[in-house]
Amino acid sequence: MRLHTVRKVNGKEFTDRLFGLRKKRAATGAPEFNKLCAALETEHRLTPPKSPQVNGRAERFNGRVEEVLQTRHFRSGEEIEATLHRYVWRYNQQLP
């Protein structure tokens, strides 16, 4: 399964930007996570600072995926992949 986009918070493990009292520093793209995303041709997006509503959506999505994965026993990686594809489609198309 190929990930097209990853959205993460502005934690120091995912970015080298600095926020706070000092002037914001632009990201250099140097953190290992960015290098991995680039190697996998996956877009890495960061949530805007001080935006708990965005974090809440991501947490809700992750929690729902976790529920789907914990309520079934899978026989193969292909079965997991098919289940995740169905769930992501349903999440994007049918859930409010």
C-alpha cells in the first residue's frame, strides 16, 4: 500500500522548525522523517500551529482505523490492504 500524504503535528521529531517567542525558523527539510517521506515519494504536511481541530480530525481517523484493525483477524497482508482501502473510501465518501 502506498501512502500519498502524511500529516503530522509540528513536533520536533517531524520538523526542525522553531515556534515560540523567537522568530519562526523555516524548515530545512533535514529531519530523517522528511528524508524517508521523500524517498517513498510521500508528501509530508505539517498541521498549522495552534490548530487543535486539525489534530482532532487526525486522531479520530487514526482511532477509527485502529478499531477496524482490532476487530478482525486477517489472513494476509492483501486482506489488510483491501480492508484499509474500503475503510478509507468509506471514511472519505460516506462518513460525515
